[in-house]
Amino acid sequence: MWAKRGDVPLAWQALRAASPIWLGVALALTAALMVNQAMFYGASQRALGVHLPNHELWRTTNAAFFINTIAKSGGLAGVTAFTAAAARRGQSRARTVAAYVVVAVLSQLGFAASLIAAIVVLVRSGGLTTADLIGSAIFGI
């Protein structure tokens, strides 16, 4: 943020010129994403026999999301928020980690399925070049 501080006035100007309707849509979609993530983590934890109350699940999910945003860990750094919450409640650390990994793996599988479907649609419509295919294959590997 400090290194790019010169961009802040331009970003603020762009935000002020943005459509309030589309900003509202972005806010609603962000809220839906956060609710979805909390429900995903909650379901995974219940499946593995650990449970956080809804208010703590919401807070812990947001903390994990923030940690994963700032740490380059492939989405696994957020497990620290969940293990801390589990420790406060005297719950199994191993089950909490396993529940977190289930969400991480299933999220990646969902992303992979979406990516494959998009590539198939683009190939069939002729919208994907050979370079795009090579790049997608390298990304997939």
C-alpha cells in the first residue's frame, strides 16, 4: 500500500465516479461469498465432528479469508484462525484441520471443474487459440 500510495487518489476518484448500483451489486455479491464460505466451513466442520457457534464461525471465516488474502499460502494460512477458535473451545485440532482441508480441496475441485467447462465451451465455439490452450494446460499442471 505504501509503495503504491500515489494510486490512492486515482482509486478514490474512480470509486466516486462509479455507478452506485454496480457498487451495491458488488457489495451484495461479496456478502453472498462470505455467507457461502461460512456455510461451507460450518458444514465441513459438522461432518468431522467439530462445531463453532454461528457468530464465531462467521468471525473465524472472515479472519481466515483475510489471512488467506494477505498470505501467499494457497489458501491454507487461514487454518490458523480455525485452530485458534477450536483451541478456545477445547475441540480437536486434528478434526478442525481436516475440516479446513476438505473445504480447501473441494474449493479447488470446483474451480477446476469450472475452468474445464469454460475451456470446453471456448474450444467448441472457436474462441480459444492454440496459445490459450497451451497456457491453460500449463496452468492446469
